[in-house]
Amino acid sequence: MLFYLTLFLIFLYFKIARVHNKEERLNNLVVVQYIVVSVSALLLYNYGFSHQSLWVVLLFSFLFFIVAALMVTVVQLGIFIDGKPLFGVGLLFKLMPFLTGLIVGLLLILLL
């Protein structure tokens, strides 16, 4: 179960990172985060292919990719209450370092 949660968070992170690249400038901290999450994704897929069936990993990857894309699209379109966004894209960008730490932490728990 921890494998699937981490896999979903990686897809969510990369979707947020794609939106971040389109709207904001890159700095060194963001590039380091991308590298850390990319290495985590490679380690997670290595673990997944050795402990799960190939078709299960690919199926859940496809489903999580679609769900993460839809979630970020909903945030981009916005849910407005009294003319103010309930949850904005800027808040997603501020949560990226915490999401990176969560992904690495879950991966360490999974691998140890």
C-alpha cells in the first residue's frame, strides 16, 4: 500500500512541477528537488518491478497519472468562494518542498 501512495505522490509532484515550469522561473533549489524526486522515482520503479507484477505497476501508473493531472487541472481552474480562490496554484508551489520530503521519507520507509 505504501508503494502505491508513493507512486501517486510522485505523479502528483511531477504534474505540479510541470505547471511550475510554465508559470515560474527555475532556481537551483527547484532543480535539486527535481533531481531528488527523479532518483526517488527510479528507485521506486525498481522496487515495484521487483516486488509487483509488471502489469499491475503499469496499470496503476497510468491511473495515477490521469488522476494527478485531473487534480492539478481542477486547482488551476479554481474553486471560488465569494470571488476568492479556495485553493490556488501558488499554494501548490509552496508545498513542493514538503511533498519532496514526504516522497523521500515514504521511499526510505518502503526500502528499509
